[in-house]
Amino acid sequence: MEIISQLLPFIILIAIMYFIIIRPQQKAAKTHQEMVTSLKKGDKIVTIGGIISTVYKVEEQFFTVKINDDVIVKITKDAVARKYEDEA
């Protein structure tokens, strides 16, 4: 009985950390992964570096993106921060 009463605060602390930190992080990662997998040619994206570009080609591990008419680069799917929505 003494062991349970000593471990109870730690169990409660772990449960609180799970619901405040870990669970929301997992939910955000899942939402981001779904967004990345739903991207298709022609979608505008913002990279982690802040570059706004258009998806030119979708590959298994990479996106080929068009930054302007002359510049086409290949980026990893992890480098996509979010989908760009025009505010205008």
C-alpha cells in the first residue's frame, strides 16, 4: 500500500504530461502528415525556410517545386511547413 501511495503522484504527473504535451503534439503531427500527403501538382506551399513555391511534381519522398519560371528545385516532404492560402 505504501508503494502505491508513493508512486501515485508520479503516475498522475505522467498522465497530465501525456494529455497536455504528448497527445496534442501527436495530433498536430498527424494533421501535418495528412496535409503533406494530400498535396498535388499546382498547390502552393510554404517551406520551413519561408519560400513560397508551387508543387511541380509529387514523388515518393520528395516534391519538385517551382519557385519562379526559371527555378525548379527538389525538396523533401519534411521541408513543407504548410499549404499557402492567398490572403488577398
